[in-house]
Amino acid sequence: AKSLDIQVPNFPADETKGFHQVPFAPIVFIERTDFKEEPEPGFKRLAWGQPVGLRHTGYVIELQHVVKGPSGCVESLEVTCRRADAGEKPKAFIHWVSQPLMCEVRLYERLFQHKNPEDPTEVPGGFLSDLNLH
């Protein structure tokens, strides 16, 4: 199956700053938190009977089947895809990626431990006393 090229704004709040192209293929990846099999009231992302839009694509996906591995963990979702203008508007639009790139991500703790809500620039004992040593 072929992929489409989707025009995505460089800065969604200001489309005058240009666009870039992102591939949109039949397999997409979404954030794990954007799907729940048993959503709590008020959950607006992908769930049974609750389609969502895929940001910038003009398409809406709807859950058809949940694929689980041997341990019972969700491994993938099978969905149908329709044009956003063909049917009811979804409650939410979620982020997605179609052809992910491998990368290294390093997670760091906060550099400083505390912030004085009265004056965030002032730390008793100087900033060195406020360093997070973890």
C-alpha cells in the first residue's frame, strides 16, 4: 500500500511560517495514552465507538479490533479510516507518526529543586544550594 504526503504546518498557530511534508501510510503509530479499551467518563481519544481524527490529515480512524500479545498487553489496533468530512465530527484529533525514525532520547531530572513562587530568581543560600543532585 502506498503512502500519501501530508502538508503539516511548521507552527500550527501560525501557518504563515510554512509547511513540511510528512508521510501518511496505512500503518500509523499513536501515543499509548491516546487509546483506552475501557475509558473513564470524559476520555475524548480513541475508544470503542469513539472515533478520533488524525491531526492534519483530514482523516478519522475508528476502532475495529484490538490485537493483544500472549501476556494480554495491547500490541496493535486495527481501525477503519474515513475522510473527516464524511460523517460526524470526532471529539478529538490526536498526534500520529507513520514512518518513525530511530533516535536516542536522554531524560534528565530538573536542574534545580525548588522555585520560590514569590520570586523565582531568589534562592536562599544561592543557586548552588538549590542544585538537584539526582
